[in-house]
Amino acid sequence: MSVSKILTVSLVTLLLLPLIIKRIGLELYGIVSLTLLFSGVSSLVDLGLSKAVVLLSGENKISENKVVSSAFYINLSIIGVMSLVFIALQLFSVDLLGSKLNMVDNDKFILLNTGFLLLLLMLMNNLCRTVLEAKLMIHVVNLSFAIYTPLLYLTIYILSFFTSEIIPYIITPLVLTSLLFIFNIAYLKVKTSIRIVKVSLSNVKYVLKSSFAFLNIGLVNSLIMPTMRYIFVLMVADVGLYALFDLSFKIAMLANSFIIALATPMFAVFSKQIKTNKGNMVRISYNIFYISTLMYLLMLVGYYVLGLDVLSFLSLKTDNLSLLYDISFVLILALGSVAIVEVFYRYFLGNNELKKAFLLKLIVPFCSIIFFFALKEYDLIYRFIYAYSISLIIGAIAIAITFFINNNKQIVKV
């Protein structure tokens, strides 16, 4: 199902994205991307609950229903606090998108509020997906993703024949995300025994304690990319250039999605089996790493040779096309290095080695800041991409070396 999802999303993206950009233009595409920017921090503001629910479901110290219910009530509290803060910022006229962004104020207001509602919906959607992952129903999560992205692009493409107004394009992701949330709730109710039940304060504290253990890791994993995008928007203040920035990440993540798919289900597997079958889990980790590395090398060669021809279907200006190819290739190189060691990282999480996982992931933001200031002679967009990419590669190497050293004895056993 993971491969089917990736193939579906990849084919639809490759077919529809060039048509969408050709019809609505780079700037309007950039506005759609900006709408989705705030939902990107949804995995950050859940305080590590997503990972905690998977881990605690495997331990069986309290019932799954109490784990999920505690997480649900915590999520509601987070949503309440965030809503109060957001309303206060609006009342004090804090311009969260910057005063220099080339959008009219009314459109910017609607984009900001739609983006915030998307964030709240994604927070609840993440909990639903986490429960499905804990129940080893990752295929359902893959199916929802496989439907959501093509439907979003298809809806935008159809809209382009009827209107060039900005508002319908901003609202479209919110409508589709709402439908996805309804689907997740309905599926959980019909296909699982998970129900929202009464919980004690001790249950909530138990779940919170575990989630806080994941919080530091979540801060690092979830904060850097949306933060980088947000700072880029504030510094560049150009939705067209942001569109290229966003496209480069979409292309790189799309190219690496096949590799990531191999490791995605392994956190739930590790959390349930690593204590009783460690040797076999290490062997599986190495096998996934070897296959991932081969896929990575083939992908790099393929994009280097054919990438420019593929990107030409976007019908961009020559300068924009060259820029997009350069930065997307660098990102594919960097994100791919992380993708091939993702299985090792998930092993650390499944083995409850959270401090180690946190320190390894901390390398990326720490190095990104250093390299961003060190690369002052480059244009801003290259400066962001190069600083982030170099840091990703360093972080990936550190994860691999740590896993090799820690499991050197285990290699002999298996």
C-alpha cells in the first residue's frame, strides 16, 4: 500500500502540477503553498503525543482506550490555548506574515485564518493517524494520503477553469482536510475498538510524561522546516520566489518518498518486538538500509541526467527553471541521505533511546544556523538550501555511525 500511495501521488503530481502552474501562475501557486505552511507545524504542537501513543499502545500498562482518550483531551487543551493566543495576536494587529509580503491585506487575513484552522484540523488528524499506526493499520493512513494529494491538485486544476480569484484556492485545502478528518473518525469508529472514555488525572499524567520524552525530538524534527519556510517568507516577501522554494522541497520529498516508505512502518514494529527479538530487528534494519542506499544512488543518477527535462514541463522561465533544478538536486541529495538512515532513527525511537535520538537530530538545526551565517556570499535562496542540506548530510552520517557502533556486537549474533 505504501508503494501504491507513492506511485499515485507521484503520478498525479507529475501530471497535474505543471498544468496547475501553467494555468494559475507561479504566484497563485505560492499562495496555495503558504496556506499549507502553518499546518506543517501540527506535529510540533502535539507535544510529542503522536509518538507517545504508538509507544504506550505497545506497552499495555494502561488500556489503549485510556491512552488515546488522554491524548485526545490533551489535544483539546492545546487547541484551546492556541486559539486564545491566535485571537490575542489578531486583536493586537500582529502581522504574522510580515508587512512586506506582496498580497493585499484582505487576502492575507483570510489566508492566515484558514491556515490556522488547517493547523487545528491537522492536529486532530495526526492523532487519528497515530492510532491507526499503533493498530498496525498504516495502509489506511497511506490510502488517505494517496487520495488527499491528488484530490487537492485535481480540485485546484478544475477551479482554474472557473475563477482566478484567490479566496477559493485558499479555502480548498481546508475543505479537503475537513473531509479527511471525517473519514478518519468514521473509519476508527467502524473498524477499531478505540473509543473515547473517561480517564483519571494519573492516566493523563502518564501519557504526558511519555509525550514530553518525545517533545524534544518533536521540536527538532517538526520545527526546522516550517521555521525555515516562515523565515524565508519574511526575508524574501515574494510569493513567486516562495513558490520555487516550496516546489524544490516537494520535488525532493517526492523523489525520496519511495525510500522513506520502507522505514515508515518500522517504529510501530520496533516498539512491539525490539525487547524480545532485538537481533532480528537489527538484521531487518540493515537490510532496509542496504535497499534504501541502492534506491538512493539510482535516484540521484536518474535526476542528474533527466531532471532538467522533467522540470521543463512546468513551463517556467529559463532562470527559474535553472534555479529550481539546482536547489532541488541539492535537496534530493541531502534529504536522501536522511532517508536511507531513517530506519536506524526509528530503531532508536522504538528502543526508547529518546535522548540519543534527540541529540542526533539536534545536529541539523545547530549546523543549519552556523552554515547560514557562514554562507553570506550566496543569494538568499541558495543560502537557505545549502545550509540546510549540509546539515542534513552531517546529521545522517552521525545517525549511521551511532547505529553501527551501538550494534556492532549484534552483527556477529545475526
